[in-house]
Amino acid sequence: MLLVACMGLSLVACGGGSNTPASNDGGTTEEGNEGAQASDEGGSDENASNEGSDEGGSSGDVITVGFSQVGAESDWRTANSESMKSTFSEANGYKLIFDDAQQKQENQLTAIRNFINQEVDYIVLAPTTETGWDTVLQEAKDAGIPVIIVDRMVDVSDDTLYNCYVGGNFKLEGQKACEWLKAYADAKGITELNIAHIQGNIGASAQIGRTEGLEEAAEKYGWNIVAQQSGEFTQAKGQEVMESMLKSNDNINVVYCENDNEAFGAIDAIKAAGKTCGPEGDIIVVSFDSVKAAFESMIAGDLNATFECNPLHGPRVAEIIQKLEAGEAVDKIQYVDEAYFDTSMDLESILAERAY
Ligand code: GYE
């Protein structure tokens, strides 16, 4: 246990990032949205009035931000949407056009094109997957609209198609989780690891990085990944996938879930199969995000550890926009500092202070 705690310190210390700590109270909750053409596409919502007379351009005080959000699949995503909405409020001088893509890239492409037609001041994109953005981002660039990539990354041939990225370093998160797992298993004298790997949405940066972290560690330490399938970052799918993995593999002693919600589902499946998990159980459960419910799950003795992915990007994106407004340079890649939590810690106290 001491070994695990010490290792944790060094992991936190090396998780370099360039952003300020998050604060989630960025103003009132009302977004100042104009009824706009984009509002009926792909699940757009959140329309309200904006009395400003300067809509649709870069003149005047109100800054119009078109935000294309992935969906509402997880607790992480809910906290992220809330952070964006509370930051880009009318009271803070913004008009936010919020578009929920319901997990579909085609909805995001439509939303971005609508933002361009509306001549928003900034486009903020949380991309479903990494690829497939070159054409639409070229259109935004041609229209002279700055693009900020948030949460997940894009894979484009020309990196001038976006101004900057702010979000997690997902491979580093995966590496931290695997170093924790190695130390934990060693301390417990577990020499053979048979891992059920429940992935996120395939092609999303959060999936790609966390999967790479695990696959490289498995290669390095001789772990067996006995099953690998997407749980689509949802609790329901995580449960379904774990149920079938347990049916076809009776030797699973670790489940590596690429977000907390998948882990909640996997834990239900483990219990339904008559097995146990957590620090006192048969199966070690690790996951990512560190949402409040993950703390409750660790306190209940179900989840072993959760590796943080911070969703409170609203204030970070606002800071970038304010710098761009002032004509200042912004760092191209801005990773957020992230910690991790396990059952050796004082989880009640940490949970009491947790913002999401
Ligand atoms: O880990 C997961 C969400 O992209 C970092 O997406 C995000 C991930 C997060 O659905 O819970």
C-alpha cells in the first residue's frame, strides 16, 4: 500500500499541464442563445433570447460561441456541458449556441456548417472521433472563424485548421492507470493478470489513448487482455459487455473500463454473475473520469481506482477566447493536470470537495 501511495505522488507530479485549476462557478446558468437556424439540427436546444443588436459578427461586446457537443452519454459529459453553459452565459458577455450531436459526427458537421452560416465569432468542437474533420474545418477557416478543439482531439492533415486544443492527455491517463495496476498487483502478490478491457467509443481520442496505454503495458508486463470490446462510454453498454465477457472467460481478475459509467455497469454484471470485485473481491476494477459516483463506488468497496479526466473546460475555453480577443498567442496543445484516486485515500473528504 505504501508503495502504491508513493508511486501515486510521482505520477501526479509528472502529469504536466499548462492550465489553471478548474473552477466551475463561472457565472449564472442562463445561456444567451438567439433563435438560430442551427437550433433544430441534431438535438440542438438551449435557445433563449439575446437583446444585443450585434448578433452574428465580431463587432460589439457580446461574443457568439457555437459549441458542438458530443452527446450526453456519461456523468463526465453532463459536467462538461454544464461547465460550458454556465461559463458562456449572457451575464458573462456571451451568446452560446449549444448543439448536442447525439454521438453522430454527421450531426456535428451540420452544426459546424450552421455556425459558419450564422457567422459566429468562435466555433468550439468536442469531436466524436478524431478523423473526418478536414473539409468542414477548412470551411470554417475560409470563413475566418477561429476553431477551438476541446475535450478530444482531431486528426487533420493541416494543424492550422484549428487554433488550439484543450483537454486531457489520454495516453498519459492510461499509463498512470497501468502503473497503478502493476504496483497494486505486485503488492497483492498477483502474478497473472487476465484483463477484460471495456473500451470507449472507437475512434475517440479518449478511447485511443487509454487503449494504447493498456496495450503497451500489457506487452511490457506480460498481462493477458482476454477480451476487448467497446462499452460506448455508457453504463448500460458496460454492463452488457461485461456480462458477455464473464460468460466466455472464467479467469478474469481485472476489468479496465475506459470511463466510470462503464465500470458501474461492469460492477453490476460482476455481482449478477455471482462474483465479487473491489479491494476485497475477485476482480480489480479500474476506470477513468473520477466523477462523484465513482467515489461512492469506491467507498462502497466496488471500484478500486479511478483516473481523473477533468471535464470543467468552460473557464479554460473562455480564457483562450479572451486571449484571442486581445490578440495574444495561445498554446497550441493545452493538457489539463489530472490526478487519480483509490481506496487507500480519505475518499469521504475528497468527495465532499468534489465539483463533479
Ligand atoms: O472519459 C467519457 C466521455 O471524451 C474525455 O467521453 C471524454 C470521455 C470521458 O463520455 O466519460
